[in-house]
Amino acid sequence: MSAVGAKPGGSAGIDPVASVVAIVLMIVMLAIMYMIGTPMAFMALIGIVIGGVLIGFGVMFVPVGGAPAAMGQAPGIATGVAMLAAGAGLAGLFGGAWAAQTTSNLLVIVITGAVGGGLMMAITCLFVNFIYVYGMGIPAASGKVKKDPITGDTQTEYKSQGTEGHGLPFVSYVGGVIGGLFGGAGGTLIYIMLLDVYEESLPAMMQAQSGQLLPIPAAQIMPIAVTLAGMFAIGLFLVNAVLAAYNITGTIEGPHDPKFKRWPRAVIASATASALVGLVAIMIVAL
Amino acid sequence: MTVKVEVIEGGIPHNKIMAAGLIISLVCIYLTWLNVLTGTPWFAFFGGLGAVAAIAWGSHTIKTLCSYGIGTGVPSAGMIALGSGVVAMLLATRYGVATPIVAVVVAAIIGAILGYLSNNVLAMHIPVMIKSLTELAIVGALTLLGFTAMMTGNFTFSALATGQVMFLGFALPSYVSSYLGGALIATVFMLAAIAIQHPFNACLGPNWKQDRMLMLSYEVGFLSMLAAAIMSLALISIGAALLSIIVALIGWWYTYNQYLVLSKRDAAAWLDAKPFPEEAEGP
């Protein structure tokens, strides 16, 4: 009945049968896209899958503390995976969308998005630590490792008894920024791929739907294309972020956490989910 | 329009709530099609009622899912519901009058595959995972579709993408000032996502009561409907928008008071504090 007393599920191993089924599903979706869509739409779907994998992999780096972190009983940022991933990804998306207006160089756009996401996470981590240290009066200490893998600082002396560590150790901060970079890049890649497809195919499709004889100017279609691409990028981002959250089940400290070893599952699930949702998103104009 | 909520031993079974939510939501969304048949905008508010029914169903689905302890917080369920639902809903708007049915089918497919991924690939091993994520995707699609139908009076793609601007007394078609072009869908997305996850998030715990949570879900549903109805002033005739606002206000006021009654019933004790304390009398 109660959600409070229940134990989180999830184990560390990979289910080989389910993983193979998922990969086959992804290939089937790519094949469907290859058959019904234009070559450009097919390439866009591959870009979306790569973007989804970047998001799913990047979320594993982010130090998620959840409610225990808010009480100073676990390290990490004191909120859930979905919120953190959405924050970093949407900040990256804004950066990438801004860059897309000024340049058509895909690499520049994606890197701008990554910087946006990384910046968002860096600021979040900084102020989280500020509040932990000066507001709650707790030092940063990891509970999962004896020494910080980057700085080599010992952790156990600073860890309070009965907690799993607290605050935001340096390695978690770095993990958060890396996660933000991956998430922002992935979200932006999805947005750009969808925007390209919509800019190409939407005018013809709207023409057919509206039943007007006069041609609709492409510039007027732009807001629709931007909204559609943005909404689908947000939808894909949230789906991938929540799947990553289900993979983590609860809290994670960053790349040094034993739970980080679960990343292959996150990559498989994100790739399949992105192929599925991306296929549906492109089908709006491809069918 | 609402499912009758009564205290039953163990509460209403989930399948009953699911069936009621699906049918009421679909019927209400289809009632907005009367706009097209009669050529008036007055039936738009039914879309909001359909969304409220879907939100109540969704909050109960989240309850059945999250009582297994998914370990990631309740809000993530609302996010994945709308994240998968928005894709299905936007694809479905291409199919004219069949839109709600197509939205349900596409959302069910997406939700089932996402459920398989989280249950087997990500090794959650929760018995209701696949069923719940399927339901949540349908709830997300229907909620968005309901609010969309209320705000635009229609649910076809060309209606969502085309708005009107008045220029020298003539109504000219405009794509910028439309539901999609103005990105109003992004606001509705968040309104619906928060409304779906909030009721269980607020009511969970040992003192969880089904009727109280469902009443809260109607309350947040009508509150979201109110916000969506105010936004619909930009898209639909003022009379139809005012009708939606009035329906939402009445629904919200009733369900809010009912929720207060239920909360007081379940509380151990309460202090009836007033928002503005009366001035102390005497010297």
C-alpha cells in the first residue's frame, strides 16, 4: 500500500534475452524508417538514436541525491534524476537552438548545446555545495569510495556515522558537469535532426492538410517546425531521462559509484526508446 | 462527468477507474467534434472535462505503479507519461476525426515498448510496470488532446497549426499565432505533467485514502483546465473561452472544498487558522 516502506527494485546484471530483443526492436524501427522515409529522414533517425544514447549515458554521470541528500544523509544534488536531467538537457537545448539560428554547422550547434548543459550543471553543483557547506554546515564526503579518484583526498574521516556520505565531493561535481555536457549535446542533436526534417517536409504536408490552393510560404511554417522539433526533443529527453532514472533506482554519486557499471543497460534502453519515439515523431511528416 | 467516488472497503478497483477514465475521456474529447458538426465553438469545454477524467485515471495508475517503490520519485512517472504521450498525440492529430482513437493506439504501443524496456532491459521486475507505462502513455496523450481540443475547439493538425489575426477587420490565417506556432503546447505539457503526478505525490503515505487522492486529482485537473482555458482566449472565441473558464472555476471550487472536507476527515486534528487573523480585542 505505502510507497514509503517498499524497497527499490533493480539489480546490477544485464538480462541477455531482453537486451537482444531490445536491439532487434531498434533495428526493426530503423528498417521501417529506411523503407517508408526519405534518406534524410533515415539519417535524422540515426542522429536521434545517437542523441538519445548520449542522454541516457550522460544521466549516469550526474550525482543524484534525491530526498536523502536533502536531509544530508547521502551525497549528491537533492532532487530526482528526471528533474536534474530535464534541467540540464533543456538548458542545453536552449543553447543549441540559439546557435542553430546563427550557424548551420552541426558541430558548433551540438557543442554549444553541450556547453549550455554543462554550464547549467556546473552552476547547480556550485550552489548546491555552497548551501551544503554554509547553509547546512556539512562537509563534502563520499560514502562509496575511500579516496576521491581525482584529487586523492580521503573521505572517511569527514563522513558522519549512519549516513552514506553527504555534500558534493569533487568527483561528483566533475561527474555532474560531464553529465550536463552529454545531456545538452544529446538534446540539441535530437532537436537539430528533427528541425531539419520538419523544415524540409512540413510545408508540403501542411499544404496537403490545409487544402489551400495558394502555396504557404516556408517562412511562415518555421514557428510550427520549431515548436514540433522542440516538443519532440523535450518528450524524447524526458523519456530517456526517466529510463535512466529507472536504471539508477534511487541515488548515484557519480562516475565512481558502483551503480555506474549499469551503463550498458541504459545505453541499450535509450537507443531503443529513442528509435521508437523518433520514428513516431518523423512519421508525422513522412507518411 | 466525474466518476462517483465513495468510500468502499479497499476502494474502487483499478480496472474500473481505468475503464471509466478511458471511456469518459474519449467521449468528452469526441463531444468537442460537435463544434465541427454544428459550426459553433460552444462545445470546446468538453475537452477540458475529458482531460480531467484522464488525469484522475493517471494519478491512480501512478499510485499502483509507485506503490512498488520504483526508487526514483513520483514526478518521473508524470514526466514519462507526457513525454511519450505528446509524441503519440501529435502524430494522431493528422488523422482527422479518428484522432482520439489513433492517439490511444499509438500511445499504447509506445507505452508497452517503454514498459518492456524498463521492466526487462533495465531489470526493474515490477509486475505492473508494462501495464502502468502503457496506461500512463495513453493518459498523457488523452490529457494533452483534451486540453488541446478545449483551447482550439478542434483536434486536427491543420486547426492546431493555423490561427487567425485580425487585420483591418478581416480575419487572416496566421501560423505564428496558432496553438503550435505559439508553442502554447509547451505550457499545456507542463500543466498536465504536474497535474498527473501531483495527487499521489501529495497524498502518499500510510494515511493514503483513495477518494481523497482522486478528489485532489480532480482539483488539480480543474486548476490546470482553468489555466488552459485562460490561454484559450487567444485562440478561440471569447464566449467559448469564458464558458470553459466558468466550467473550470465551478469544478475547481467544488472539488477544492470537497478535498478540504476529505482532508479534515482523515486528519488527526486540525487548527482552523484564518488567512488574516482577526485583530485582538480589548486594550
